[in-house]
Amino acid sequence: MNARIQSVTGQSEPGSHTWKLTLAYDGTDFHGWQVQPGKPTIQGELQAALGRVTGETPLPQGSGRTDAGVHALGQVASFPLSAPIPAENLLLALNRTLPPPIRILAAERAQDPTFHARHSTVAKTYEYRILRAEKCSPFFARYVYTFSWPLNLDALHQSAHIFLGEHDFRSFAASDPDLASRNLENGNELMERVKVPVASTVRTIFASEWQERDTEDGRLLVYRVRGNGFLHHMVRNLVGTMLDAGRGRLGVDEIHRIFAARSRSEAGFTAPGRGLFLHSVEY
């Protein structure tokens, strides 16, 4: 099948089957998910690996377009293949040829031939990890944002609760010049989802909470958020805003004003990509 057509439709043609992969990756050395000329990306590496293994080069469609430096514990990709290869063999062969920072966790033929990793999504969960320490081990630094300023943890918890439910998150979206047509972090060019109109910045958050964990490197704060969709940089902007509230630069009650302003300049800073993980995707 023509890879260009696949990248637009993501659907199987006669004689091919729709495949679903679940993968994890360390995004540190990649320029995000989406293919970019001359730059290493997750999508590009996966497409090249499929070519080496099957002789076909479909462009895998991800559930979300993670940015440069962002990681995934459970990214999902879909694509059509004509090659009659058993699922276990495909998984093993891809892991042999993919670079070590990318691992296929599961491979299967989708039961529904219309399955699409992005279009079929009903919810996604992200985690953002912050290390509360003065220094960080070089073996941990790629996966956390080290933040040593004093923090009011109650303010963090209160802020996270405010984000629950349906809101217009325009103030927490990246102020990209083409945001109106590319308004999701997953790179959805035409916004196919039925319940969310083109250029809408309204999203529903089902869960939003901070957790604390002890590690050998220090206290770890983990923000976990589950929602029906996320805008470009939305999770990182939420985290930056909550950290501003936690260190007293912003009152918790001011978050309501930030929502109403519908302006990116009113919200907090964008937390670094290295602390963000796409945790899981639901269908």
C-alpha cells in the first residue's frame, strides 16, 4: 500500500490486515513521535523497522503525538499490513531491529478492521514525575524534572482537583500559530473525533491527582491525569501552573481566573518534557 495514503487514512486495503502495537520508549534522544525529515523520531524508526521486517512501509498512526524528550509506557500504534506474519514473530522481529530505546510490548491483529490508534481512543492517562532533591543521579535525570524549591503540597492537591470535569483548557494549550487546525497534542490535523469539534479546546478530565513516592534518589512527586483528550503541551502547562501555586507564586483560586482568560500567557510555565510519560490508552 502507498505509505502516503496510509498516513492519511490509516485504514486497511483489500488483502491487508489492521495491526495494533503497544510500545514503550525513552524519548530522550528522539524529536518526538511524528516523522520529521532528517531527524530521529519514534514513528520514523517504527516505519523503517516494519520495512526491514516485512518489506512494507506503512506509516504507523499513534494514539498521540508525544513531543521531543517525552516518554511512553503504553503508546499504541496501528497500521495495515499484507504480510502473513504471526503476531509473536512480528513482535520479536521488530524488537530485534528497533533501536534499544524503543520496545514493542504487544502485537496483535485488530479484531475491528476499522480500528485506528488515534480515532478510536476514548481516554488517555499521562504521568508527570518530579524529583524533590538538590541533585539527581545521572541514571535517573532523563526521566524526572528535578525541583528543589519549597512546595506547599496542599496547594498542589487543591489545584489538581480544580482541573476535574469539563473545561475550556485554551489557557493551558501551547500558543502555536497553527493551533486552530492542529489543536491536539496527538497531531490530529482535521480533528476527526465526533464529540470534539475542530479547534475546540474543551476537554473532560476524569482523574487529576498528585501522588508521593520514595526512591533511592529522593522524594518523587507524580502527577497523574486521565482525560478524553489533551491539547498540545497541556499536561506540561498544567504541571507548571500547579508548581507555581505550590511555591506561592500563584494563588490556587487564581486558576479559575486563568480558565476564564482563555490566554496562554496567564498560566504557568511549561514543565520540561523529560518528566512526562504517556502512561496508557483506552479504547
